Amino acid sequence: MSFVLVEKADRIAWVTLNRPEKLNALNNEVLKGLDLAFADLEQDAEVGVVVVTGTGEKAFVAGADISELKSLDTASARVQALRGQAVFQRIESMPKPVIAAVNGFALGGGCELALACHIRIASENAKFGLPEVSLGIIPGYGGTQRLPRLVGKGVALDMILSAEMTAAADALRMGLVSRVVALADLKATAEKLAKTILSRGPLALRSALAAVNEGIEMPQDQGLQYEAALFGLLAASQDMQEGMGAFLEKRQAQFKGL
């Protein structure tokens, strides 16, 4: 049984976490499957957008597999954290947009997986949380770093130190997710968003991801210089001529990624 399923259609890759009996909890086999899947999808010229979701209606990913974590010592725990961080860094660094379609519980490592995706949309029954301190540990797959960058230090510390779950409506209010929809509409909403993104210039999408992901780590003046450099490079592309020409001619642009 594969714990990570990949389906491709219409330039969209659907990556589904598939451990329903464990609420799609992350173990080392799942992490390895995610790493291999994203390594393949990054190189796949037929894929333009990736959507990550979980099997079933209860959970996106309900956390890490505690039975694996309980046996760790200091050295192996650090290695485990670095392993998870590397997988999620691969996802965040993906040069193609990655959408998390959060269908239920996104707790612990599941919340950290959603944070590593570029866009998060949630079903109305979704719940987010980082419960690690209630287990005597801290988030180890990037949660202490990505969450405050996304929602601010104070809100992030509230979530991390209380270990309480956050409902989808509150996640929307704080900016943790960008959209909340009925569970029955989640896949269609993710697909519609993916197709909208696919209609845009692929070089521009790649540059926008780089400008945001890399620029946010720079001082603002340096980030602005980086943005200007990317803007200049795009001005030499055929896609820019096509996009602006299509706008002026009132037609749909036909981008070629050149």
C-alpha cells in the first residue's frame, strides 16, 4: 500500500497522503514518499501546479506518528527534525505553485506540511494546531519558523504555547489560510484555483514564487533590488510580449514559458 498517491491530469498533480487508518499521520515512510514525489514533480514538464491533500473526510494529516517519535534520543531526534525539515523545505522551494487542500485535521506535522505549501485552502471542518508542547516537545518540521512569518509572532506563540486547535474560520481570520469552503467543494475549489494559476505566465509564476520566498528572508531594500532584477529578466521574455500583446488585443494569452 502506497502512503503517498500521485495523480496527474490537466497539468495538475494531486498528491494525497494515504494512511486513513492513522488519519494520514506522518511517519518516515510518508516523509520519504513526499520527498520522492516532489523531486519527480519538480522535473515533470507536464505538471504546472501541485495540490496536496489527505485521504478521507476527517484529516489532512493528523500529526506525526507518535509511536516512532517516542523512541528517539537527543541525537536521533535532531536527525529526525532535520529529515522532516528537508522534505518540507523541498516543498516550499518548489518552483511550481503548491496548494494545500486541507480536509480536516492539520495538526503537528500536518500543520507544518500545510505551512510549507504556498497557498492553503481549507474545508469548513478543518482544524489547525501545533500540539507538540503538550507532548513535551516543540514543533520540529519548521512550525516555529514558518508560522510566525505567516501570522505574526504573537498569534504564532498563542497557537504554539497553548497547543490548542484553531478552527477554519479563525484560521481564515488570522491569515493562516486564504479560503474556507464546504468540504464537498474543497477539491473543486482547489482545481479551479490551480487552473486559474495555470492560465498565467509560467516564467512569471516561477519568478513571483522566488521573489516572495527568497525576498522575505532579505532586508526590504535588498528584497526590492531582487524583485527589480527578476522584473528586468522577465521583460526580455517572449511570455511578456505575449501577455501584454494579448491584453492590448483583448484575447487570451498563449504562454509558452519562453
